[in-house]
Amino acid sequence: MSKLSSLLIKFVALSLIMVGAAAHADETCMSPYMAKIVGQEDFVYVWTLGEEGLGDEQDKLVTIDVNPISPNYGEVVNTLSVGGRNEAHHSGFSDDRRFLWAGGLDTNKIFIFDVHSDPAKPTLHKVIDDFVAKSGVVGPHTFYALAGRMMITGLSNNKDHGGRTAMVEYSNQGNYIVTHWHPTDEDLRGAEKSGKYADGYGYDVRALPRRNAMFTSSFTGWTNYMMDFGTMLADPEAMKRFGNTAVLWDLHTRKPKKVFDMPGAPLEIRCAWDPNHNYCFTTTALTSQIWLMYEDADGEWQAEAVADIGDPSKIPLPVDISITSDDKGLWVQTFMDGKTRYFDISDPFKPKQVYEKEIGAQVNMISQSWDGKRAYFTSSLLANWDKKAEQDEQFFKAYTWDGDKLNLEFTVDFKAKKLGSAHQMRFGAYGLYGLKRPYEAKNLVASGE
Amino acid sequence: MLILALLLMSVTVALAEPMSDIRLAPGDSRQGYERADYVTDSLSIPARQGISANLLANAQSSHLGLPTLSSYEQEPPDAAVIEIGRKLFFDRRLSGNKTMSCAMCHIPEQGFTSNELKRPIGFEGRGLKRNAPTLLNVVFNRRLFWDARESTLAQQVWSPLLAVNEMNNPSVGSVVDQLRKDTQYDKMFEQAFGESANMLNIGQALAQYQQSLLAADSRFDRWHFGGNRTSLNQLEQKGFEVFTGKGSCSSCHHISDQHALFTDHQLHNTGVGVEDSMRQTPDTIEVQLAPGVLVEVDQKLVSVVGEVKENDLGRYEITLNPKDRWKYRTPGLRNVALTAPYMHNGEFLSLDEVIQFYNKGGVSNKMLSPLIRPLDLTIEEQTALRAFLGSLTGSNVKDLVSDAFAAPVGDVSQ
């Protein structure tokens, strides 16, 4: 039983959040409406891009066993090919965490995987292929669970395939409900344009339910995110088509309230955990800054650049970020130099980089455990933005963090295994569904317990 | 009750929005983005609504400044055929992964081309090596593509439909089968052609939609062909003098007595292609990161994330005649103010850059067209020339764009 008790898996119900036990996940970066894993995760699901000329060339969900006590620790235990190269990108669990929704930014297909029946072997439950026909939005990006709903951020639209876009709300059953367009100058939708910009772009979404606040950031449209990265950098017109805004929304009414100027493509949004910490971080990909959105003493939300990341003039390109569950640390990956950087954010207005490590020739995503002791990294940014030739390393790397440094535990080489390009990670665990780990169940029988 | 009344009022207002508001430029305006004081001027996507136009009438009627269509067209225009072509043109299912339509590179409000990048991208983001041409008045091009390799629109459509870096349909038959299986399309083809979709009538339909995109009766046309002396201002009239005189622009961009297509239908080496193929790669490039934020970036950094640029030898690629290296078709200049960026590779972002390029005599090379030479235009003359080029926008372009906004966008539906 001691092993079972060490699972440390618990569900955080909405009622708990209402009384102040705020809880996100990445395990530390996901929706507060969702059960989270606070102990040892069993699996990492890697939403993987198919690559021409490699293996079966198509997108797939790769399941890696990450539990050190498992006989399969460090191994790929399942792959599930879905057909086509859809520009696999991000994914998110439904609020009951039984299904994983994963999107393709090019074909706009949404693959809903059953991860609860057998967490070791997800199955394809449903494919939504009329996302664009229903919403007019292109590029389903973030899948963010709200109560009974899935909020999907878009990156583009089916009219000019530029950056103006919307959030699209679906039911947990996979039915389209409504499209929430981002505020533009022509139609601010009741929002205040606090600065010079209201570009209508979108990217990520996060919510602070106790403040009735929801935040979105802004990236670029289909034309740019599908384009060869080097070609784009050399195309001055294309480089003008990036988002420079973040938007504060009323969570309950889904209405935009305030547009913040945030030049240089703010991407991932991570909100603090402590019930008294009314702030969220984001980083700008092109201008390499950490931004803080915070509620001031008058209850007004503000946005402020609080730190540089590396040398912005060298375009380190900060991509994924992850906040620790104690709100004291922020991991920031810089794609171009392949580094992860750890910022002390004890004072959110003065983030200070205290550690860095090169993970590979390129690095994008991070997922850390709730206790912060484990961190996983993957390499791919976008199919046509990834580095070329031998610098196009594609990997999943598992590290432990001892508080001072990262220690590599194992690597899965996605090229050598002919899997594709490794993108977003999500955690799975038997305990979430009241299931016992099969190898532990066997041990129990063998030892006569 | 009050809320309902307010709702009804807002709907009425939205419907009453006049079409004259259509902006002939990207709805996501980036005018002045180079400067730190840039402010957005973005349009709403849901408000991008239009009114269907009578495209048959547009194809059949005479347009001041254009020759009659009958001397150019392959088939007499037909409303039902145009309607199929219009539907196909905006249909994103017409590609290998059901994601790309013709209209994604030929964006209506962007001059039926792409203003937002030098060279468009195709299937799975694969790069194209040449700028997307406008489709306004495309029927008057005697040859198609920048290297003039194709002769008719009805044939031309199959190149992008099948090209692996464009729409990447696996075969002619797969497109034909897809349309035959679609009950809506099948009905339309039967009604228009008396037969199911096939390779020929698909080409005809897309060709006829493009043939209907005639756009003239510009302020220039009214002044030059219509006798309206005030239709061009003094600066524009001065620009016309430069265009036909000192600037020698009209030696390639022809204007005839009765009409003007602003092209000689020939191919020329201006040096743009030579420069592209032969120049040394600079050590750094300037990259804009945000409004007013520019950095010099080491070329090595760009190369690490960039594919090797495909070479482009122009007409030579068709004829294999070394004399045809870096020759490209002279584009017409109607609606040229709407079709940035310019040249076969989209190298120049503005007409000012184009004028500066020709003013210095192009790029010297062994095969430079003898018509290209330093022009010695004053700043005032260049300004006038720029103003003149702005007068070539057809009076009915907004109607065509509005019609395109009203067209259905084909997407996969369950």
C-alpha cells in the first residue's frame, strides 16, 4: 500500500477552487477546472509531427513511460498514427481529463484521444474535421478546459489566412458552440484599446476564475506559421504580420475588456497559483521579454515588460515557458540557442535569470511535474521553423531538477526511432482513473499481499 | 423587451453597412509598421461581407480603356460556368489536404494577389519561387506565368492544382472524382455543361471566373480615353508625361490608341533575376521584430532555420536557351497600386522602390534588355510617376472584391 499511497494523485474539484485552493497543471500550466497529478506521472503523451521521408511520415501521439519504477521506464510504449501531416501542435485535456484534444494548425483537424480507458494506450475517440466550416477560424491552437467546455484558440481565419482570429468554444462532446472574435479597431467588441494596438490576433488562453479573468496572447497567421522560417525572416512584409497584443477578457461573459500593447508576439501565458497572486506571465517571442499582467491596487489590470531574456538583439526566440507551483520560478526555453533558462520570479516585477542549460541544438516545449522535481523537454517548434539538416535534432529529454541543476535521466531520439518531430507534452497517470499500475498489481499478487 | 429592441437595432445597423467601405488593402493594415508610432487599423473578420456582382455582365460589357474581350477569350462567357468557377476558386477542399484554395494566394482585397509576403506559400507551407500575379484583367495576358510557359487560362489552372508546392492534388482524376461525388457541384456541372465535371470543364469554369475579373475605367482611362480633363490632377498628368516620355516606361508597358494593357507581352531581362541568382549573400540582414524595432541578424542564424532558396533562371527554364536567362514577362500595370510587392520575385515592397530601380538602369548584366538604361529622373519626376501609377485602379474593383467577399468559402463539413 505504501507504493499506492505514494501515487499522490488527487482531483481538484471546482468547489475547492471556489474556496481558494487554486490549481493549474503542466502539470503546472493547465486548466484549473481539471484534475491534476501532484505525484509521479506514469506517462508523457507527445503530440508529434510527421516528417516527410521519416518512418510513416504522419502525425502521431507518442506515449512514453516516465515512471522510474516501471519496467518500461524511458521507453516508447505506444504510438498512434492519425493520418496526414496536419501541423500537429498543441493539445489539452477535457475538464474530466478523460480525453486529450490535439490540433493540427494546417488541416485544422482536431483529434480527440481517449486517455482514460488505458492510459498506456490512448485510442482515437473522435476527429473533428469541420472546425473551419463551423467557425471561420483557422489554426486550432490551445485547448483549454473550462467547465464542461473546451475553449480553443485560433491563429488565423479562412478569409485572408492572416493573423486576425478568434477563440472557438466547443462542448466536451465535441459540438461547436460559438466563436469569440478578438477585438479589432473596427469592432473592439466593447474592449478598451489601452494603447496603440488592437490587431485581432490570438495564440494562447489562460484563466484566473477567482478574478473572473481570462487572458489571450497573439502570434501570427497561417501564412507565416506555415512558411519556412529563414524565408520569413528575409521577407520584411511577412515580418510585419505578428501580434503585438494581449487581451483581458471577462471569463463568464467571454467579452474582451482591455487590449494591452505587447510588441513582438507574446505567446504562452502562465498564471500564478497562490490565491493572493493576481498575475500572469507571458514572453514575447520576437522581442525576447518577460511580460507581467497584474491586477493593481485599484483592481485594474495592467501589463508591463519586467525582464529581458538573453540578448534580445540576437533573437534568442523564447518559446514555451512554465511556472513552478510555488510561483517562485519560471522556466523559459529559447529556441535558437537550444537553452532552457530558469528565472527567479519571487518578485514578479523583477525576474532574474539564475540558471541556464543547453538542452539541444533546438528546444521548444517544457513540462514539469507539480513538485518541480522533474522536467521534460521537446525540440520542435513548427515543421517549417525547425532548424535544418543536422541541427534538426528531434528529441524528448527527461531531466530531474535538484534545485541547482538539471540532470539528464534519459533521451528518446525521435529521429533515430523514426517517429517525427516532438512537440507538445501532456502527462498521464493510472491513478487519475482509479486504475492500478499493471506492474504493481502483478507485484502485489506475486508477494501474496 | 428593451434588450430585444436594442439587439434588433444593432442588427439593422450592421446590415445597413455600405459596401463602399471595402478597403482595397489588407484588412490587417500594417501601414507605418516600420515606425515606433505605428497604430493598428484592423478590420473585423465577421464584418468582411460583400454583395454578389453580375459577373457575366462584367465579362460582357465594354470597359473604358480595355480592348473587347471577344478577341481574347476562349469561350463566350456563361453565367452558370462563371458561378462554378467562382465556387471552385474559393474552395479550400480543392487541394491534396483539403486546406488550400486559389484565393489563398490571390486574395481579393489584396489586388487578387498577396500583399503580405514576397512569394506565396503552398501545400504544407512549401515555398514558391515567384510572386503571385494579380488576376484582375488576367484574360488579356497572351501568355501565362512569369516565364510565359502556358497559353490559356483553362489549361493554366491545372498547374497550381497539381504542383506539389502549391495545391498538390494527387492527380487530375482525383479532382474530377471529388467534384463528381459532391452533389452540389455535380448538379452545377450538369446544368452548365450538360455533363459531369472533367478536366476540360473544370479548367473552363475557373478560366471563366477569372475572365470575368475585368477592372478598368480608371481615372486614367477617363482622362486619356474618355476625354475628362480633370480626372487626373496636375501631378498625375505630369507622371503620364514621364511614363511615355523621359521614363520610357511605355516602351514595354504599352498604351495604344484605343486601349491600354500596359504590356508588350514580351519577356525582358531587367537584372532583377541576375541579382537574385548571382549576388553574394550579405553577412547580415535587417529583420523587423516589432513596430520600430529593427535588428541586424547574422546570415548564419537565418540559414540555420532557412531552406536553400530555389534558383530561378526565368524563361531559360522553358527554352534552355542561354539568351533567355533571367527573362520575365512584362506585367500589365492596371491596378498596380493594389498589387505590391513587385517584380517576379516580390523583391520591391513599394512602387517607389520599383521606380528607383528603373531610374538607375536596372542591374547591369550581359543580357540586360537594351530598353533598360539609367533614366536620370528628378525626384519630382519620380514622385509624379508614382502618382500616375496610382491612377490606374479600376473604378469597379470594389465591386469585384465585394462579390468575392460574398462568395462561399468551401471547407470540409461533416
